[in-house]
Amino acid sequence: MTNRFFLQIVKRWEDFLFIFGNIVISIPNLFYVLRGFHTRYWADDYCFSGILRQYGFFRGLALFYFSISNRFSAFILNSGLELFGDFFIKLVIPISLLGFLIFLFLFIYKISTLIHIPLTISASFFLAQSLFFFMMFQAPNLDQSVYWRSGMVHYFFPLILFMIIWRHVFIGSRLVNNFWLTCFLFLLSFFSAGLSESYAALQAGVSLLTLPVLFVRRSIVNHHGITRTTAVITGTLCAMIMMVASPGNQMRLDSFQPAPDLLMLIRLSFAFGLDFIVLSIKGLWLPTLVSFSTAIFFGLLVPINRKYSIISILMIPVVTYLWVVCICAPTAYGMMAYPENRVLMLARFILVVGILIMGIAIGCVIKQRWQLSMKVKNLSSAFFLLLILYPLRSLPIQWNNFIHSGARASAWDSRHTWIREKILGGEQHLIVNALDSFSEIAEMRENPDFWVNECAAQFYGVKTIVAIEGWNE
């Protein structure tokens, strides 16, 4: 009776820690979501929408694929978002961020049973929120990869589809084989891979490394999981073939210096992947240490139904590194260059996932191999409680970014309203107030032939737009 009562107290304390952790970390995460309401049309956003408005969907898609870019799914997705009107640009980022967090939580909650670490709802949501926070907090360029629709479509939105795909591969694999589900995974993999070359390479790498594991560890999933993983690989490869065959892709390659041979591609990809991980750990050592430590104490708190070997732990950084290499490969091939910051959002996601999984696995092994005393457990809970508070340190930075993005959005809204009024008055050659470029996202300039000016003129349906600082203030 005493032992049962004691176990109930321990369980309630652990539940309290996760509930408290969810409340604390939700504060900075909420700021990330709210900042998304300040997103407006910038640079390439004008181009995507302008092509759609001038040529329509099918002609626009053909023009985009044959003359501009090989990322056919990006045009399809942007066109779909345009169906909701100009106002939806303010909602698409918050909806995407919340969608990512929800699908991440569902993935973690369901997949934890497969790896024999059954998590409660509060523990699963805390882990999802932690991954979300550390990924966003350490992102190389949030403005480009998340808060700019054109960048988000290429480098953040695919992660939502990533969660949906692999949740259905693993969870659905225990159900009766479903032909339509397999077709759905093929189509979704094809579409998601078409959003960007870097994500396509990541999806291919994850699939190719997962498939042999499913063959060896048939206790995890049955043959339906293998069939569905094959569907993911097939859809991804079909999309990659379409992107390689695109005339728009060849035009882009002609303006850069591609890798001369396979050996150079492999060497650069592995070097860039290692550079990213080393630079991340050196430059962001404190959040990396906090996330890793939090994951270890998380592993000490959660229940375990099977034993994990040291070898399985050592495989985690290897697999993480290989997936980061996959993300770096397309840029190494097309430009012989280190990936741009917005591309590295995908690598940041993989690295944070790898660090958290490694920490949890170490915590689980410690719990299995040593019988921890009550004093050690209490100290672990105390340290875990302190680590939970770390995300609050980001609030001053968050608030500053929120204020700046809000001011930028307000200036854009004023200019947008002014432009609409002039267009209603019949003007076709507009002179507007110039806004500052930010985070390497270009704004309109005085030259009407500048590409952003041309795309903005196409977007608004006018002949020319010139941007002069302080024009109508």
C-alpha cells in the first residue's frame, strides 16, 4: 500500500513537471506564432502571385516550370494560398507554425509506443514544444525560412508534410494494407519533394536509411510499412527526376558552377554537413547544451519498456550527420557552395531532433543500468525544473523582433492601401514609398526594371512601379 501511494506521488510530480514545462515554454513559442501575423508580400511573393494573376494557373505553372524554376510544387502551393485572397498572407505563417507543432505532437505521441517509451500527452507535447523552440531559437535566418512566404514554402512547410508522411508510414503500418493510403503517400511524397531540392534530398535520405531498418527490424512494423516506405521513395525520386528535367533548372545551373564530378559532390556534401554541425555546436553551445541536458533528464523521467544498447546510441549522431549531408548535397552539386541560411532551416530541424533523441536515449540507458537513489532522482527533477526556465531568456529578443516586424508590417499596409487607391484612380505608373530591405530579402527600388519592381507591377496589375524613400510620408 505504501509503495503504491509513493508511486502515485512520483507520477503526479512528473506530470506536474511536464505541465509546468508546457506552460513556461508556450510563452516564447506563442511569440513565434504571433510574429507570423506580421508577414506581408516581399520580393518573390510578388513574382509567384503576379504570374498567377497574369497568366492563370496552368499557363503560369508551365511558364514557371519551363522558364523560371524547377520547384513545381512551390508554384502549386502558392497558387492555392492565393485562393484565399491578399489578407491570407497574414494568416498563412501562424497557421503553418501551429500546424507544425500539432503534427509534431501527434507524431511523437504515436511513435513513442513503437520505440517502447510510452509518453503521456503532457510529456509528448512538452517534447514537441521543446523541439519547436530550439529549432526556431537557433534558426540561421527566421525571416527568410519562416516569416517570408516564399522561403517558408521551400524550407519550413515541407517539414509539416514530413511529419504526416512518416506518421502514416509507421502508425498505419500496423493496420490492414490500404491501397489508397499507399497512393496517398506516393502523391504526398511527390508533391513535398517538389517544393525544394534540399528537402527532396532529405526525404530521399530518410527513406533510403529507413527501408533497410524495416527489413531487419520486422518487429517494429510489418511488410505494409515496407510497402509504404517504398511508395515514399518512389514518389520522391519521381519528383527529383521532374526537377532535374526542368528547363528552368538548367537555366539556373548555367548561371552557377556545378560540381564537376561525383567525387567532388560527395566530398563537398560531407564537408559542408560537418561544418554545419561543428559551427552550430561552437556558436550555439549554450542552447545546444541546454537542449541536450533537458533531453537527458527527460529520459530519466519517462517510463521505459525495453533495453537500449550503447551501439544504438552511437548510431544517432551518425544518422543525424548523414541526413544533414543530404540537405547540403543539392547546393554542393549546383553551386559548389555552402548552403544559404534559409536552406539550413531543414538542417537545424534534423540537428535538434538528433540532439534531443541522443539525450533521451542516454537518459534511458542511465535509468536502466543504474538503480538511481531517491536523492539522485530529486536532484534530476530539480535540474530539469531549472532547465525548463531557459526558454524565458529569449523573451527580450522575441519582443524586440515582434515590435520591429510589426512596424514593418504597418508600413507595408499603409503603402498597400495607398497603391490600391491610386490604381482605383486609374494610375498605371506609380511612385511609392520605399521600404528597407531586411534579412537579405530585397525590396522595391528606384529602378522600375529591378526584378522586385517588375514583379510588384505584375502583382498590382500596373505598368511600372518606382520606390523612392519618403515619397508619400
